[in-house]
Amino acid sequence: MEIRNRVRLQPVAPGDVRLNDGFWTPRQEVNRRVTIPHQYRMCKETGRIDAFRLTWKPGDPNPPHIFWDSDVGKWIEAAAYTLATHPDPELERLVEEVVALVVGAQQPDGYLNTHYTVVEPDKRWTNLRDCHELYCAGHLIEGAVAHHQATGKRALLDALCRYADYIDSVFGVEPGKKRGYCGHPEIELALIKLYRATGNARYLRLAQYFVDERGRQPHYYDEEARARGEDPKTFWQTSYEYCQAHQPLREQREVVGHAVRAFYLYSGMADVAALTGDTELLAACRRLWDDATLRKMYVTGGVGPSKHNEGFTSAYDLPNETAYAETCAAIALVFFAQRMAQIEADSRYVDVLERALYNGVLSGVSLDGTKFFYVNPLASRGTHHRQEWFGCACCPPNLARLLASLGGYVYATAPGAVYVHLYVGSRARVQVGGQTVELTQETDYPWEGDGCLTVRPATPAQFALMLRVPGWCSRWTLRVNGRSVTAPVVRGYARLRRRWTAGDTVAWSFAMSVERVAAHPAVAADVGRVALQRGPLVYCLEGCDNPRVTALLLPVRSRLAARFDPRLMGGMVVVEGMAERVEAAGWQGRLYGPRSALQRETVRFKAVPYFAWDNRKPGAMVVWMPEA
Amino acid sequence: MEIRNRVRLQPVAPGDVRLNDGFWTPRQEVNRRVTIPHQYRMCKETGRIDAFRLTWKPGDPNPPHIFWDSDVGKWIEAAAYTLATHPDPELERLVEEVVALVVGAQQPDGYLNTHYTVVEPDKRWTNLRDCHELYCAGHLIEGAVAHHQATGKRALLDALCRYADYIDSVFGVEPGKKRGYCGHPEIELALIKLYRATGNARYLRLAQYFVDERGRQPHYYDEEARARGEDPKTFWQTSYEYCQAHQPLREQREVVGHAVRAFYLYSGMADVAALTGDTELLAACRRLWDDATLRKMYVTGGVGPSKHNEGFTSAYDLPNETAYAETCAAIALVFFAQRMAQIEADSRYVDVLERALYNGVLSGVSLDGTKFFYVNPLASRGTHHRQEWFGCACCPPNLARLLASLGGYVYATAPGAVYVHLYVGSRARVQVGGQTVELTQETDYPWEGDGCLTVRPATPAQFALMLRVPGWCSRWTLRVNGRSVTAPVVRGYARLRRRWTAGDTVAWSFAMSVERVAAHPAVAADVGRVALQRGPLVYCLEGCDNPRVTALLLPVRSRLAARFDPRLMGGMVVVEGMAERVEAAGWQGRLYGPRSALQRETVRFKAVPYFAWDNRKPGAMVVWMPEA
């Protein structure tokens, strides 16, 4: 294997970025103070943590479930990111307690999985297709890497290296090894993290193997099923498209199947492609990216419309009320977007990342940090609400780890350049031009499009500052040290190349107005409808603000105004205007009648950011309004 | 039990009405020549008919399923109605063969059920909630009554009387009897038919018992589940609302649960209420009717939006693409409507009957009579198609028996009056004013609103002719023997009371224009949308006539024209006009963009009757068009 790193940008690690942001800091604080402890309790109460004690015996209640380990791995990861920027002895104590349990559960040969160790010890590696065994390994690896980076401690990392070494001894093309790969991708991207954390190319090679082997004939899942005495045709999801194993990855042209699996897989695939210089594989990533984001993504960044496969159907099939749009799938899209952005240094990937982050991801958690959406529809009759936890609890800790690591999405570096991907108030230390540069970003984003970056190199230094021009913005200006400047835009980034001196400032102004957004005309569900967006935020109308909200139509020419309401859910910009409401008067005694009998009344409406819905009085919600 | 018949109208039996109609006669012919023989073959090939030989033994493949008997009962019923008006020795031979098998399967005690006799002989009457045992009895009874009326033969009727007598010995409030009732209602309405056919009040009393007992506490299904060693709480549908057994029927105020069960039940309930003068029960029927037809019915007459329970959700929840709207449910609504119409002599019931019949029922069968919809959505991406048969094959024979008995829905009589419910070319013999009156109706309905009835009493006679003024019609005129007349409208029927002489003619003209129909503003799915209707027919747009059909919008003021196309699917009136189509040009490379970037083109569109969709090139379909 040749290692030819094609990644243009290096992210600035979350540990090197401390948020100081009116929008995100309170959310990170809720995540740190409420959500992460809440999730520890849920993991504890449901038995997920104590499962690592390996005390379960046949006949006992509550056997460790096949995906429990992954929840604990994600919780460790979330807690570790938090500890990296916010030391917290109590949280650290909990983390070390859990880490000790995980390490203690490792078997002499390196194997580490609670379910198979105590519940089905003779079934290890017999059902990769359905049983999440390598998926759990991947999440424990991600947790271990984050834990090591946050604390410098090696116990968990070493344990997971031993596990990865063992996995490498089991799987591969070499004679005597199993040619398997996981039905739920995740280990691929985790092994890349392990490779980056350790420098051990064995993990990159193993990730490459998992990517290359997937979907080959004779099909491993067929053989594996037969070895279990099952007919492969009885696979409950019918097609291996469900787990993106229907054909080799480099031949895949369409995003299919389970959405979380898809984007975890594409993330690891992009990593492997970039790190090995595999241009064919990278071309497949680009094709799949385009199929996903140009044909199969909600305006919220939600992905995977169908409950049936928790995933994709056909192009442009984006029903609103029945949208599945799992929180984890939007998070997984963020992961894939981040990788593509670093590989290509192109803002279009970050535009999608931002769309998902501020809408279909953030909607996943309540403002108080204690309740979660698994499913994120774009319309509701008022019966859809967040829950404290789920039997399949993938989404809550996934949100926690993303929010805790948000700092890692803000900046990146390239030789001679610093990239600003996201507008988030923060202080960061970045390595550029051979030295450490301190960056201080101040902004009221996403409520306002203005902001300022103060640059503090240790000594004056020549480098380019690359500011992402958001895809939603059509008018913008820049000032350096108070003076208007023009800047060339390179792959979506305004490039300011100069010799920077400590205290230099760059101020930007991205004109942020309320936009009526339309969907591609092939999206049948949205024909004749518009959504409201301001900056990166998609808006929605809730019943508690708008009586009979589903009967509202938006006149094509009505004026839309944005207003900051400091008392609304901690302070939010609302969008207001006049709508027409179809009136029920005159419809007593009939369900259908002549169109001419419809009466409309002009009413004031108020829209709130989509992510914030279902935090007040339960009721109906609408994103796409029919036009009047 | 007091028998106080509150039924105002007596339907004219299908055997006394011979259709001679441009619209329905070809469909009845297809039903007779293609569908009924096709269904015989399907019943034969799948083992449903030979199941009555009772030769199945444990270990054999293909055990008789719990609902198979019902399909055979419905097939006998369909064939019998056909034989009543169209003698056919070959069909009669098949019917008698099947009848002999059914009769031969009866047990010495009168029991008659293939599944329980051979598959679970020790489980008889142990799971009324789930296992369709009395439901199958009901369909065999309906088949037996129709067979007797068509052929005058008694073998099957006698067998089913014995079975009903046995059932009556098992169920009831008397000590020693089970206080059960069927999870899938059907036996109630069947017992009423048996009562009417035999005059034996025992069957009316048994129907009354089943209606009265339903939903009482302590709950029979709870006790029955416990007797099986099951926890009643594990009921797979969670609530007894699924089978309308959550509370006593006379307390029920909302239509809930499985839609076919609901309307079969309400039909039997209306029969019992009317025949026993139970005004409280009749009030419940009226409430449920209103809830169903004013809050929970598609514009096609389809009912039950949800696949989950094959039934109802909440008021005004009428999603189009995911509409379940089972064919059987629309047929069951026809049954309930017919009963309410006869009880109340009010045209509003027939308006709904007609809406369902011409749209959501008739869509259930292909024009060639060989394929069937189980599910009738109001929008499709092009993936929904009729099938030859279903594992759960309730819909095909239900369609066959309804089409074969259509003559029975056209006329009714009351003392001194003849009612014309439906406009269908036909010759009928009705009993009114103490004599037989021959009626000859000529009409091009539903394509045109004109028609004529020639009245031929044996001798001149005084009676009222009651012509239904269709709910869709706002302008109409009448002529008697060529002369304009005015007529009072009584509960929706134009009353022409006079002394009729043989050869008198009544001509009507119901102005039939293309109407834009709107839904009640609470129907979120249809806000900002209109459907097209002309006469009783709801129209739809298909992809094969309209490229990119889901991107069409209908301008509020565009002119709509109806035109008879003699070459279209055997001759149909199409609706044409100009629509606006949102164009995909300019949307390359993006899925969402500014509303201002949408381009619209004016294009000609063509709509076809909803019932006829999916008979040509497969493609997308839309009923409710967004307005431009």
C-alpha cells in the first residue's frame, strides 16, 4: 500500500479551539452539564455500563445487547471532548471508572465485546451482516482516541489497539482470514482515527481492506448466512443495498439503504481514498456526495426519508410529514461533509455541513438537553415529540459527541493558509507559516451575518486567511483593519493573503435576509411550496405561534421580516409576515366542496428556527408552506 | 326483543334489475366473463376451494388459512348474483361444485370452518379476537343467501342455517354460553340477511346480541386471552379500538380502527338498530356516519388512511401518497351507506355511496378485470400497481360481488313511492301501489347528466317517483312526458307524485360541469390544492398523459373543458386545460434555491377518471393539484 495523502486541509483539533459564542457556548454548556451526565445515568440505569463487568449469566434478565457497547463508546468520546476544553474532576472520575470497566472486559486475545463475550460466546464473528460487532469496535476505538487526546492516558487506547490488532488478525484477504466486513459501517472511519492517533499504518491498511472487500462476489454475507444454516435470500431487508454491500464501493453510483450506515461508510471511504491516493475511490465518493446532496437531502440537511429501511428510497422522494431523517444520519452527513471539505478544500461541502448542523442535527436535542428526536420530520400534526432515551439509543450520544467536538469543525489549515469553515465565536491556536497563530473570532452568527477575526501570530507572518463565503449569501463585504478590501474567491473561500501582524483584524459582513427557498421541481412534495431560510437557519411554523398552522398559505409577494426576540427560548430571531389562512367557516356539514366556497383571511404569522421546534406547547409544525 | 322495522325504503333486489348501461354493463360483463372465472381459478390454485374437502393433515403443505373460507363465500355470492340475471350453465356447474364441497365440510354439530376443522381442531372459538372464525361464517352465510335467491336451491342455505343455529347455541348472554363476538365484524350483517331470507327472528336476535355485547366489561377479549395463557396487554394492535371493541357500540362517537371492520360493523349495527327500533343505537350510527364522512373520508370515497392499522387515525388526517384506503373499506362504506339510505331515505347517504362506487371502489379493479388494487392512494410516484391476487385476498371477490349485485343499489321502494338512487341504464320490476311497475332507465351517466325513465305500471297507478338530485349538482330540470315540471325536493329527492300510465316518461337534466373541489381547511394535505370532479367522477392526472405530472400547478382561473374521447380506454370523458409546470431548467447542480429561480411553463394537461388510472403506461399520478 502506498500512502499518498491527498487531504488538502488539516482540521484544527477540538482541543485547540475554545468556543466563546452566543449561540453554541450555551448549547455546549447544556451538553456538558446536563446531556452528558443524563446519558451516563441512562447508560448506567439500562445496564450498558455494567455490562462491561461481564457478570451476566444465562437466565439473568437484561442481557447485554449487540449495540450497547457503541453507546458507551460514544459517551466516552463525548465526555473526552468535553474534558479537553473543560476540566471537570467529577466527569473525569466517571470517565475513568467507565474506561477501567471497558479495559477490564478485554479478553486475553484482545477481543472486546460485552454481548458476544457473555451472551453468545460461541457466535463470535458469525453474523457480521446483522450484529454490529465491528460497529461496536469502531465506536470504542473512537472513544479511545478521543480519550487519549483529551487526557494523554493510554490505557484505553492501548486496549483498543490490541483489539484492532486482533481484528486485523481475523479479517483480511490473506489465507486463513475471514473476508468479512461489518453490516453497519463505522470501523472504517474509526481505524483511520486510530491510524492518525498512533501512526500505525496497519490500521489504515485494515480500513482499506474493509472498504475494498465490501460488496465483492462471492458475497461474504451469502456465505456467512449459509454457514449459519440460513438461506441468504431470507435476509430481512431483502437487498444488501440496505448496508451498501450490494456491489463494490468503487462501482456504486447511488446512495442507497440505511442512511447512517451510508454516511459512516462514505466517511471512512473518503478517508481511505484520500490517504491512499485512490482516485477511483475518491471519484465514487464525489458521485455519492452529489447523489445524496443534489437529489436526496431535505432542506434541513436531514437524509433518509423512509422508516422502512431507516434510509433512502428514490431520487427526489422527500415527503415531509413522514420524513424519517434520523438525527444520526444528519450527523453522519456532517462527518462525510467534513472529510470531503478537507480533501477538496471546497466550501460546497461545508455549506451542506452547516445546513445539517444548524437544522437537522440540532433539532435532535431539546433546548434543555434532556430529550432527543430520533426522527426529524418536516411537518407534524402535533404527535411527534422528543424522548428521554430510546431502546436503540444511537442518536443521543451521537449528538453529545458532535456538540462536544464542535470546535474541531471551525478551522482548518493548509500549508500557508488558515481556513475558517464556520462562523462561531472562539479562540483557537493554529499552526501556520511555521508558527502558532492565535485566532479570536467574534460573531452573532447565526442570528447576524457580521463578524470579526483577530489574528495574533507570535511574529509577523505571511499566510492566507481563507474565509468561507456561505452558500446562502449573495452579498458580502470584507474589511482588514477597518479598511474595505476585495478578495478573490477560491473554491468558495475569500482569500486574504498578506503578512499578518498580531492584532490584525478581519471583519466580514454577510448580508442575511429572509429567503424564500424552493426545492428542485422534481421534489413532488414541495411543488407549490416554499420554505423560509435566514442565514443557515431553516424556519418552521408551530401551532403554538400560529393557530391552525396547517391552513396557512404564503402569498408570493408578502413582506417577510426578521426580528430578534430576546425572550423567546433564550433569544432567537423570528421571521414574521402576513399569511393567508383558509377558514373553516362555511364548511360545517361538509368535507369537500367547491373551491369557490373557500374563504381566506389574512393573518400575521411567526416562524421560528426549525431546530427549536417542539420546545414549547406541543402542536402542529410546518416547514414547507403552500404558496397563495 | 321487539321487532319494529324502522327501515323506510326496501331496496329492489339485484335479481329484479337488469342493467343495460353504457358504463356499467361492460364492467359487469368483464366481471362475469373474466373476473369471476379468474377468481375461481385463483381460489382453486391457492387451495381455498379444495380446503373444504378437509383432507389436509398435519405435515402437509399449505394448511387452510383462517380467512380462506371468506374468499370462497364471497366468490359464491358474486357468482350467484351473476346467475340471477345471466344464466350460465358453466358458471352454475362451478358454483354447485363449490356449494357441494362447502356443504360437505359441515360437521355433525353444524360447525363449518376449514381451518379449525383440520388444522386446529382443539382451538375452536378460542381466539375470536384475531382469528376470523365468525367472519368466515358471515361470508358463507352471505353466499348462501345470495345462492338461494339466485337459484331457489336450499342446500347451502340450510347448511348455513344449521351453522347459525349452532353459533346461536354457543354465543349469548344465557348461562353456559360464551359472551364472545368476532374481532372482524361481518357476521352481524350476514345474520340480518339470513333473517330476511328465512324470516327466522333467531338470527336477528343473534345479530343483536353480537352488537350489544361488543366492548362490554369485563372484556371478553381480555378473558379469552387469559384463557389462552396470554397477557391481554400483548395484543398486537395495542387497543381494542382496532376492532371497534374498546367500548359498547352505543357509546362510540368516533370512527376508529380497522376501516373494513368498522363499516361492516356499522352496517350490521344499522340493520339491527332499524329492525329493532333501537333509536339509541341508530343515533350512534348517525354519529359514526358523520364522523366518517365529514372528517375521515377521501374525496374518492376511500377510507382509512393508515397502513399501520389498515384504518383510521385522527380527524382530517388524509395524506394522499400514503393513503391506504383499502378497496374493501370503500366497499364496506357503500354497504353502510346503503343501509343508512334505506333507513333515512335521505340522498346524502347515496351521495357518499356514489362517490365511493365511482371512484375508490371502482379503482380497485383493472379495466380488463384481472388485476386489483388493495390500496388506493391519491398520489403515486409510479410504483403502485394492481396485482392479480393477494395472500390476503379480501378485495378481489369483494369487488366481484359488489359489481355483480350493482342492480340492487339502483332503486328502492316505500309505500306509495319508487326511489331512484342511482343513474344507471336498466330495466327493473318494482312493487309499488299494489302492483308491479316496470321501469326503463336510459342514461349516459356518469359521462352526461341527462337521462330518462319510462314508467310502465300494469294499470294506471298513483305513486311518487323520487329522483335523487345528486349532491354534486346545483342546476337541474325535469320533464314529464316532454313538459317541464317543478318538483319539491324531499331529503334530496325530487318528488313527482301523480297518476302514472304505461309509457309515461320522466326526463332529467343534471348540469354536469367540471368542478374544482376543495377540501375542508383542516385537511392539511390538501391546503392550497384542488381536485377536479365532473358529475360523480373524481379525476386524476397520470404521467403517461402529462410529462412530469407532479410538477404541475393549476392556475386559479384556467378554463377547464370536458371532452369525450371514444378511443381512450373504451371511451371516457377527459378533462383538459392549461396548467403551469415548474421547470427543472436552471436547477442543475442544486436541490434547493431561491424561489425566484423557479421558472414555470404553461402546458396543456389532461385528466382522466381516477378509477381508470394505472391501466396504461405505469407512471406517477396526482389527484390533488397545487394551485398556482
